[in-house]
Amino acid sequence: MIIFSINSLSTPLEQHNKDGTVYADIDSSSGSQKEEPGQKSIKPGDAITEGIIMSTEYKFLILEDVETNTELIMDQVRTADIICKFEVTDNEEGFKRLIDDFKPDLILSDYSLPTYDGMSALKHVLKYTPDIPVILITGTTNEETAVRCMKAGAVDYILKDNMNRLGLAVIAALENKKVKIEKQKAWDEIRKLSTVVEQSPIAISILDLTGKVEYVNPSFSILSGYQPEDIIGKNMLIIDSGSLSKEEHAIILSDSAIGKIQQKTFRNVRKNGDEYYVSAYFAPYMNSTDKVVGLIEVQEDITQRLVDQKQIEDDLKEKELLLQEIYHRVNNNMQTMISLFNMQIERSELQAEKDVLAIAQSRVGAMSAIHNDIYQERSFTAINFKNVISHIFSTLCGSLTVFCGKIELHVEADVPDFGLDLAQPSALIVGELLSNCIRHAYPDGRGAIYVNLSEDESNEITLMVKDNGVGVPESIVPAATDTTGLNLVYMLAEGQLGGTVKVYKDNGTTVEIKFKRITDKKRF
């Protein structure tokens, strides 16, 4: 194999390597072998770089056995101002190896060599690396050889007595290769997009600006029952059920013509007469000059979705009616119980008995208030606790025999997503504590009660009920008392909410209950 150095191609002074290859180290000014200061020495296998104008660096493989012909080839390529690297070989083994290792962009081959000819090299390239263009260089001037070269697959042939055409031939071959690669990429992209459209589970069609069908994919045929031969060339109105007016169709076409993307939901008719619903998108379809020449319609069958949605709506209405019925029945029962308590209170002659019945009535009233507010809010996860407490207070003031017209209630509740599992026991606790405040804290019927509900960053909720009344006597230990009301407070706070209860006797009475929000456990 012959390897040349980087410099211009004057007559080389040959040197021989141990492997028998020949290379030359050429000084551009004198042609001598002398290495100037700073010059990199050339080793066998180093490639030649030529040209200063073209920005892309190409790799050329030369199959030639005569050094003077090789120099002439390289000199002619240099005239085309191409940045390139050369590898030169004169045998079949070296040629095949360099195709794999060097990966040339272009091959320049002599038509006839002693051990390996250009036609054999061309045949090998076309079989294994057909993207590499081959230019054959021949000394034969007959037309038959030229025709044979071109028919065999060479991109060009050059006569040795007309080598000044080689530079232009190389440029043309590289440009043709570039165009071929770009075309191949374009076709690959087209095939990719075509595959996506053909295999898409969504119905896709292309219409012209008059609404005539130009293309439908297989999913369209499956959805509508119309095969391409049934509908191409016909107006898309063939599958319309009349759910869209002609004016609406005209607007879709005109808006697509000016580049608008639209979405419509309508009813179509299959070839067999069955109706189905689609959600369709219309987008403008443009040609290579970006002119709108039609529109692309993408249809999704939503028939089952609408059926399911209608079923869900019907189920919700049925459940809402059922909940209303349950609410009215429960509410009526609670009101009946309150009325029964009232009747019993009126018949009773003993004040102590009346007080016991009134307390029991107030507890039922508290549960009724919670039930009523839950229904009014229409939510089990975000109950308005402030409204519930105000309602309980009003109920207690109306049912207890103690005058509370001068008692003020102040409620602050700042806990988001306060659900039924927390609100129900909390409201019953507050009901008991409010009842105690109204009955015992204010002998003169004047005072204020403060209810506060808050939550900190660790999801610990604090429920506090405070009065400024006469306070709990020192002789009474709240946790050890056997009264029904306080027992109920401790039972609900510790047993159902999993919290702690603290009672403070300072300027009245304060009851503080702390408990954690537990999201994965219902506390009914």
C-alpha cells in the first residue's frame, strides 16, 4: 500500500517500511526529505489533508498502482478546493480493509490493475457499501467501456487523457451523495409518519377545502364501516347524522382554510346505519409551500364514554334522592325525639327531672345540628364547624330551662378539610361543654363563651372551650367526676379522637383537647 504525507504533491522520494508499503515525506518547497523545525514527522498510515475552501472534511480512497497517476488524481482533486484525507492502496486486501477501517466518502479507482481491477472493486462496493460513490478512471477511450462502467453502477468515469474534469466530477458525486442521503432521510421520515398514521388507533382522514375525502386510515374504516374505495372522492357529509348543520360544516372548512385548529363533538352514522359519537379535531393541511390545501380530521369514538357518563349521572341523581330521603327520615326522627322530650318535660312536675330531660334533649339537638349542617354542606370532608357550633348553641338555648339571652358565643375555626370523622365527636364534645357553661357558669345569665378550633404544622388539632364564668369548684376533679356530661367528653376525646383532655381553672374554666389528624383511619 502507498501512503502519502500532508504536503503538496511533488515527486516523492520513496522510503520503504518493514511491511513493504511505500510512503513519501515531501517538503512543499523543495521536495526534499528534510524535516523543518516544528514539522510533524509522517508515519506510515498517516492521511493527507488537502483544500482550504470547503468546510466539510471528506475521506477519499484511491485504488491505483502507479504513483504518478495517484499524484495526478490528488492534484486534480486539490483544484476543486475540497478539504479531504486520502488513503491509497493497490490491492484487493488493502481495498476491502480500508473500506471498513477508513470509511471513505468517495472511491477513485483505476479501471484496470494488475491484481485487482476497478470493476471488481465497484461490484464489492455496490454489494456491501452501496452509499459510497465510485468514480472509475480509465485509459480506454472507447464508448463501450464508458457505457459498461455506468451500467455497472459507477457514478462517473474519467479518461486519463482528460483528468482536468476530475475535480468537477468529484464535487458532483459528493453533491449527489448528499442529495441521495437527504432524500433517504426524507423518505424514512415519510415512512415513519405513514406508519404512525396507518397504525394509529384513532380515526384519521384528510379532506380538501370542499370537504371531499382524500385519505382515510384503517381505524377510520373500522370506526365508520366505510372502506377507502367507498368514501374517497366523496363529501364527508356522507357519514354525518345531521347533528352538525351545513352552516357549521362550512365554518369548519373556512376556519381550517385560514389555519385555525378546531374541536367539535357530534354524532355520525356508520355504513350499516348505527349512530356513534365522536370527539373530532380539525387542523389545516398544508403543502410544501405552506399553503393550506385541506384539513386533517382526527376522530375519537366517545360513544361508550357518553353512555358511561350518562349512567354515572343517573346513578348520582338516584343516590342524591336516596340521601335526601335518608336525611328527611333521620331529621324527622330526631325532631320527633325532641318533641317527645318536650312533651315529657311539660308533664313532669319535678325540676330535677325536667333538667335531666332537657340535657338529653340538648344532646339529641346537637346531633341533629351536625346532621343538618352536613346535609347543607353536601360534603363529608369539609364541614363548616363554625356553623355547626352556632347551631348547637341556638338549640341549647332553646331547649334548656336556663336563661342565656345575655351569653355571647365567639367561635373561631381554622381547620381545612375538617371531615365527618372529626366533626361528629368534636361537635358532641362542644355540645356537652356548652351545656355545662350555660347551666353552671353564669348564674346571672351574662358572660361569654369562646370556642377555638386550630391545627398546627404537625397536624395536631386543638379544640378549646373557654368561659369567663364562676369556674369549677376546687373540690371537683373533672377527670374523676361521675357526671354523665364530663364522662361523655372524656370518652369521646380519648376513646374516639385518641386525644388528651386538660382542664384549667383560671378566670373561669378552660377545657383543652388535643388530637392528631389521622388520614388512614375512620373514627365513626
